[in-house]
Amino acid sequence: MQKSPLGYQALVSHLDELLEVEFTFLHSQVLADRIVKLNRSEQEFILNWLGRITSTHIQIGYELILNALTHTEGEGRGIDRELIESWALHVMDTYDVSGLHPAMAQIRDIEIFFQSQRERSFGAPLDRHERVLRHVLHGLSGRELDIKRSEEPFSYTDTEVIYLPAMVAERDTPEENFLLYKALMVYQWAQARFGTFRYPLQRYAEASGYPERYLQLFAALDRWRLEGYIARELPGLYRSMQSLSDDVSQLSAEWRQLRQQLLQAREVESVISLVEQQLHRLEPLAPCCYQPQLHLDAVLRVQLERQPKEKARFKVGMDELVKELRPETIELPAIEQKIEEQSEHPDGFEIEITFDGSVIKLPQRQRQLLRSIVQDFGELPPDYLQPAGAGDYDPKWLFPDSEADSDAVWHGTYHLEGASLYDEWDHGRQHYRKNWCAVREKEVTPVDDEFIYLTRQKYSPLMKHLRKTFEAMRDEDRVLRKQESGDGIDFEALVEALADRARGEEMSDRLFTRMHRADRNIAVVFMVDMSGSTKGWINDAERESLLLLCEALESLNDRYAIYGFSGMTRLRCEIYTIKRFEEPFSREIEGRISAIRPQDYTRMGFAIRHLTQQLLEVEAKTRLLITLSDGKPDDYNDYRGEYGIEDTRRALIEARRNGIHPYCITIDQDARDYLPHLYGPAAYTVVSRVEQLPYKISDIYRRLTLA
């Protein structure tokens, strides 16, 4: 039986509470006037979403629901739940990223959003296809390019980033629109890869006296040269692109002749020459649907920033490489380049660097620089092979941005350069905050103090015991049941077989047991709480426990890694590298363990998500994520309480879905109030006294990995 709609007074009372009208002075009656006209199911939907949005911002919730209901009334149709839900999430994501005023602007532009959502039903939105497009792009040759949403009303590339529209909806089906997206991206890759921007086009255009016509004609002619490259490099995609483009047979005879000529052309000089010849004779063609705009100002800005940096890095890299080859020589022979024509190579040639007559095998980074330089100039300029002199470059240019000091981002205006971005679960709105946490890995600098020596002295008997116990685990045999042959009789299997025979069924011959030494195929990450609350005895106990565990694990040969975590707000989420999977246990690792120190707060969700990704990169039958902590999730500002608990729980659910087994070891005596909700009733251990932690942790690990 359908419930009766809520009455006006009941709605006002409920809205007063959600909108906190005694503090906000919002007019709940305005909303109630509209909600009272809905059926009970629609009322509950609206009130549920109002509650979720107001958990983030009350004013946004009020304006959004009011506009949604007003828009629905204006169109004279029922509530489109899917449309309102997607709009609410879009507005809240805008608020997360850009703040209140842009979010309110999105609310006012409701019709624009609703129209874009209708386009999504047959269009290709970037947020849906970006991952696939990135995979395609990363498989192409040349300089590594990024993809970003264009803030301009057109698509373009600056030679480092391909800027794409948020939505492609020019065709009738999602499949055709995705193909158009891919063609648009690949065309811009070809522009950056094959020399479209190698010469100062803006200067040439202005010198012609007809800059707009010059660039239009250049773009029309360069299209055929680039399509020739795409046809040779990506013949399958080229054939698909032809279904999107104009009918070639409709071109004039002169244009068809030029097309055939340019499809075989490699150098952009041939296009520039034709533009100069045909500028006043040939009418430019309209751009094809997958042709972007030439944004030459953006290209020039990026080139002026990139080229001196790459020159400095290449020259210094070559100097270092040559000194490694001939360290004893004061006067070094010249470095030279050898150019070999290769018709199958995308550039038509390949460059080899020679030193003293022999070809030098360049390291990966140097090869990438060479590839990028040749893309810009069509060659390796001779002065790039001359020794780097003092004052030739800014020393900061020698280090790629990703290798900058991870602490430097906290000085001055914060930016997200070099950070890994992770979503975070907002329990109030029942939705992820997209790219909410900025995560950086920091190397723990080893310290050489007495901690390692004193710990070994203190726990010498325990370490010997653990080593023997773990060696026994390594050598332990397992009983395999229901075998065709073996060392003993499997009585359970025998009883089952006799029962089968009594029922007239065929008796199984798998009646034996056999001892088998099982190979351990385990990978484990220890996630260590480095929050400020671990100061003192807790920090000492964590470090002692990790040292004992490492010593024991070395005899077991399990693969393991150790990372600390801490942070302050979503913008300073830090992972501290103590031991990577591929690193052997050594004095340096001991020094890093000794250097573990308390930091800030205990924001846990980002750490679980980041270390889940680390674990997924390791091939293993069993993957464990073991957390050492002294308390519940906590951070400055809004991460305390239910929000932090629910985000951590969601991160653990994500880990389990990926086949990872999370476990928590804590000294928080109140942990039984929240850990069952986070980890489950059997996936945690509470250590009653801090000093017991070194004794307990290895035993807990042994029990976990014997299962």
C-alpha cells in the first residue's frame, strides 16, 4: 500500500531541521510549497538529497533543490531522478574543487547542465572515456603527452597537453562520438609529433599581410600531410577516420591533386611552401570535424619554457655519460651524431650519438630528451653536443618537476604538481569527492644512532626464537587430502567413498593423504601510523616491532614493504617510504626504521587506497595490508568522527574487492567500539599494553599467513 504524502506542516518541521533555519534564516516554507505537491516517493527522494547536500553546505542544498523543483514545475513534468542526482553530484564536485561561487553559478545554469546530460545519452563525455583515451595516447610514439579538459571553446594542443572538449555530441550514436574523440586526440598527437609547430607560423602569417587566411590555408593543407602520417602509423584508425571526414570526391581537381601530393609529404616545409605559392589562388577549405584550432600563443609559451630546460638537461646528461665512459681522460674527444636514413622510422631517419668513433647507448631519460628535441627542431642542433659551460643554464632546469623536493610544495601557494590524487568517500552525501586527497611519497632519511643496537640487545632471546619459528614456517609441510596415492589413508575420504558404494555409486580412488611442501606466495605491506599521537613509547614500540619483524621475515623469504603515513588536511597527505618490495633488508633500511618519527594526523583512507595500488602491482597469491595504529582515523578539520570512520571503511571495502586482506593491530583500548565496523569482527587485534607490541606482532603475522 502506497504511503500518503507528507503534509505541509510535517514538511516545514523537517525542512526547518535540515536547513537549521534558526541560524540560516532560510525560508523553508518556499520549499515546502513545492514539495507538498509531490507524491510520497518523490518527497522522500527530494528530502533525502536535501539532507545529503546540506551535510556539505546548507545554502547549496537549499538553492539546488529549489531550482530543481522550479525547473520541473516549469516544464510541467514529473521529477527526473537520475537527472537531479547527477546535477547534485556535479554541483558538489564543483564546490569541492572550486568553492562556493562557482557551485552557485552551476546551480543558476541548470538548463545548460540538463541539456548536457541529455547529450550524454548519445554523446561521448570526457570523464567517461578519458582513461581509454590515455591508454591509446600512451601507446603512440614521440614525446609523452597529457590530456586535459579544454577551458577554451575549442580543442587544441600546446605540444605537451592535448586539450579536449568536455563532451563530443556531434554524431548520432555514442560509438560514433567516441570515434570522433579519438580522431581529435590522434590528430593533435600528429601535430605535436610530426612538426606542425616547428616553425614560427604566427610570424609567417603576419608577414604575409593576410594572417587569418594564411593560417586557414596552412591548416587545410597540413591536414593531408598529417593524415598521411596517421595512415602509415595507424592504418586501422585512419580507415575509421575516413568515415567521419568529408567526401574527398567533392573536392575540386586542384585540391585532390594537392591532397595526393601531401599524403606522401613528410616535412612541414612542403606545406609552408605551398601556402606561400597558393595564398592568393586557393580558397581554404572548412576545417574537418576532427581538426582542432591552432592555438599558437599557447604553443609558443610552452616551447619557450621547455626548450632551454631540455637543452641544459641533455648537455649535462651527455657530459656525465662521457665522464663515466672515460673518467681518466682530462681532454675528452668530441661527441658527434650520426644520422641514418630509415624509411620505416616515423621521422624517416634515426640519430645515433657517437663518442670516440663508437656508438653510445643512451640511458632511457637521455633517449626521451633526444626524442623531444628532435620533435621540436627536426634534428639535434649541433650545439647540443658541445660541453655544458658554467652560466649556460639555470641549475633548476636540470631537475624534472616530478623530482622536486616534496616539501617545497608547502612553501607559498599550494599547488598539486607532482601529487597523486585520490577520491575520498563523503558519508553525508553518499558519494566520492573526486580527486580530493593530494598524496605524495617521501623518502625517510636513514639515521645512524644506537636504536638498532639497543633493540637487538634488548630482544636478543626473542629474535632467536622468532627466527627459528619463521624458519619452521618456511620448511613446514602441508597435508594434501583426497590424493590418488600417498603416505597415509584419508579416513574422511574413505568414509565418503564407502557411503557412495553403499548407494550404488562409483567409489572414488582418491583415498590417500600426502605431505607437500607448499610454496609461500605472499606479499604484505605494513602501514605504520606516524601521527603525532604516537610520540614516545608508542613510536619506540612501533620501531622495535618493525625491526624484529624484518629480522624474522628475512628467514621466511616473504615479500614485504613498509610505509608510514600521516597528514594534515586533504592537501597534505604523506606516505613515508621505509622499505619497498624490491629493496633487500639492509643497514639503510634499518636506518630508515630508526628514523621513523611522529608527524601530524591520522587520515587513513588515502593511505589505504595508495598502498592498495602498490600491492596490486605485485604478483602474489595472497596480498595482506597490515596496519599498525594507536587510534581511530582523525585529521584536522572535518575528518574526525563519522566522516573519517566511513571513508576508512570504504577504502577497506575497495581493498577487499581487489583481493587484498586488510588487518589492523592497535593499542587503542577503545578500538572495539569502531574496529569491527571497519575491519570486521576477526580482522583486528588489540594489544593491551604498548610494551607487548614487539612480542605480539610477529606472532600475529605468523597466524595470518598460516591460514
